[in-house]
Amino acid sequence: MEQQLHKQRGRQQTLLVLLTWTFLGALLLSACSSSSTGGTTNPSSSNTPSALSQTLRSEGDQQLQSFQQWIALMRQYGGDVTTYQQQYASAQRALQSASTATVYNQALGALQGHVKAIKIPAFKQEVVSLQQQLALDVKTWGDQHTYSDTFDGRTYKQGYEYDDTTGVGGSLWLQGDLSTAQTLTDYQQIVENLNMWTYLFQQMKANFSDKTPSNQVHQTDLTLMQHYSYTSGQVIVVSLREQALRAYKDGKLVKSFLVTTGQPELPSPPGTWWIEGKKHPTVFKSTAPKNSPDWYPDTPINYAMQYHSNGYFFHDAWWRTEFGPGTNFPHQDPNGDPFAGHGSHGCVNMSTSDSAWLYGFVSLYTPIIIY
């Protein structure tokens, strides 16, 4: 009798387990069934916050992080970020409270719009800050480092090639670029230029106290070539402070000679350039009107190597007999013609023999560093 009771209880327990698993299985099948079968599954259940894809959430997190980085950049350079911080907080709340994928995507789209909208203002703020800092550094240093010209009795600031009047910080270069800038790429290029000029100015200051003769390797040359990865192949380095050119190949000095660069009113632009074209011979024609102090008559040139498309060349200046320190300022060239008494119009002048050598040394795209 007890054995029968035990068997009956065993069958009841087994049946109960089977019924339980059958019931659970039915629930699982119901949960996994497609709504197309005619069941009562809520069609929006896949849009609940717990069902939002990890990819979608990651995109939201990335856009929030990007927005915060742009806000930090603007704040770093002294910009007002109040509105952008409010937009960030609003976007963050919208993403967190989104109840469906559709709502999440709407909030994400708005956030992406904010990120796009902040980029140019942030770059503009960076430009303003970098420009002001460079102008201040150039002025402060120029006030302390001057050139007393015994020829005209005037005192000139050194480093005028970087200043915010006639130099790269002025209307011809930086201000001109800003007046035409429209795209994000335009402002990125301006920021890159400002960083380049700031770096080159620092190297010029370092070289100013270097007593190494101009016909020997200078540490600043090596630093610049390493910085710009110009340690292999040919590279031309022009020191504005020394009024000297040094030609390197594979990091070794090949030749050096004295030059004359742009006068204070028309400075040679510091920067990293390259040889854009070569002409032998050619004729230079002035673009200034004849009544302008910048005008010059049609001038035959034996060897011309363009390093900037705005009309800047390395070339022979057969009308000069002196090159080197001080010749970029007003001076007396004892055997030169009347045009030899001041610096160039922005070109790098040299003797005919040196120009002939350089013409044979460089080729198209040979890198140029002017600092």
C-alpha cells in the first residue's frame, strides 16, 4: 500500500514538473513569436529603452563626448560657452529619457546639429587667441631687439616679418585669409598657419643669440628639419635674422651664402614652403603703378625659383653688390644701383653666381624653411 502511495505521489510530482515546464515553454514561445502571427505583442516593444541597440547608444555617447571636447576647446581659448553648455545638458537629458528608437534618433540628430554648429565658432575663437598671443610676443620681443639704422637714422624692430602690420599677422596674410574664410577647412588651415608662425618665431628667437657663423650648421636649422621631417633629401633654410641661406642634403650642410630678404614694408614671409617652379631666364614686371614707391622697371632675371604663388622667388639680384645682415634695411650699397639701397620686395635676393648654383641644386617641390 505504501509502495503504491509512493508511486502515485511520484507520478503526480512528475506530472506537475511537466506541466510547469510546458507552461513556461509556452510563455517563452509567446515572447519570441513574431507579431505577424496575429498575436497581441505590442509592435513598439522593440523600441523601448532596454531594447535600444548598443550601436545607437554608442553613437549618442560619442556625439556627447565630441560636443564636450569642442566646448572645452572654445573655453580654452577664452570663448563664451554658456549657450553650448545648455545645449549639451539638454541633449544629454533628451538621450537619457528617449523612450523609443525613433525619439532617440531625433534627439541624436539635434545633438549632431549642435556639434556641427560649434566647430567654426570654436576655430574662430582659437584663431583670435593665437593671433593675439603671437602679436603680443612679436611686439614684446621687437621692443627689446631693435636695429639702429645709421643710414636713415631710424630704429627698426627685429622680427617684423611676424608682426600684425606688414608681417604674416597683417592684412596680406592672416587678415586676408580670414576675410575669405568660409569653410571648416579654411579655418583649420589658418590655425595651422598660426601654429607654424608661432613655432618659427620661437626658433628665430632661439637663433638670435646663437653666435655660430652663418656658413656653419645652426642648431635651430637641425631642430626645424627634424620637426618638419626634412632630414632626408634636399632642403633650403633661410635665416631672416642672419640674412643667410643654408642648403642641406640628407641633414648635412652642402653650401651657404648671404642673401637679402624683404624690407620692413614688404617682408619675406616666414613659413614652410617649397619650390613651385623654375625659370631661366625670365623678366620680372612690377604690378605696382609707376608712381608707387614699390614700382620697378621691367627687370631681366637670370635664375628665378618661385617658392610661393603670390610672386615670391629666390633669384639673382645683379643690381646689388652687398648681401647679408642689414641689407634688408635701408643702406648704402657702394657699387649697386638705386634699387640696391633697401631690402627686396619679399623675394630672397642673392648674387648671380649663388643663384646659378641654387638653380642647379633645387628641383620641383624642394622644401623651403624661412624663419
